Amino acid sequence: MKIRVEVDNQLKEPEVTIRTPNDVDVDQIVKAIEGAEATATRMTFSQRGQNYQVALHDVLFFEAADHQVMVHTATDVFLTHQRLYELESVLPINFLRVSKSAILNCDQVFSLTKSVTGNLVKFQNSHNQLYVSRRFYKGLKETLERKG
């Protein structure tokens, strides 16, 4: 299978064109693409024994502690059974690893402060804060500068 990507700033949303010979099951390809898009916007997490569908744009960061991965939003904390390295491979590009135990949503970052005691991220509309390890600081800073 060949994949070709064209960037067009005129488009309002992504457009996918499938060119294939007659013997390929196009419905299967379409379902896979639609499934990937649905997964990319919402995920299921648990809180006090109940499952919730959470929009990924609402997630501030994922944090591993005590053999659990917690999902932090501005108002709630959920749990997921996935490990950070598993999440890292399925999350959209706006999520970035910032320490051995955390992945954050770059779209939710309000400020990044570098100090002698550590590199601190503050989030929009939230009291939550997260420390960024020295190893990942430069990559996060460059990503945030590219976003503007």
C-alpha cells in the first residue's frame, strides 16, 4: 500500500481519497479510517467504577504513579488501564512525553517556567501543574514555540 500526503492550507478539514484496484475491499479501508478518527477524538476512562467517554481535547495530562495511569482534566481525574508507552503510540500529535511518568496535551499549556528547582507547566483554566524533566524540556519548548 502506498500512502501520499498533500498539505493544502485551503482545506477546512482533512480529505481522504482512496485509489485502488477492483479486488480490494474499500469498505474495510473506510471503516479503519473512520475508526481511527473516532479513537483520536475520544477515549474511555474510568472513575469510581464507572466508565466515561472523555474528549481528548479536555485532557490536560496523563500521569503514572503507583502502577496506575491517571488522566487529568481541568475538573476531574480518571484512570486508564493503558500504560504511558501504549498511550504515547495512539494519542494525537499534540500530546507530548515530558517525563518518565507524564504525557501532556500541548494545546492546554498556559505557561512553561524554567527555574533552578525544576521546569513547571501550568494549564489553562486549571490549578493543575506538572513538572517537566530536563531531558524533555527542550522538545516541549520548541513545540510550544512552533504553535505560537
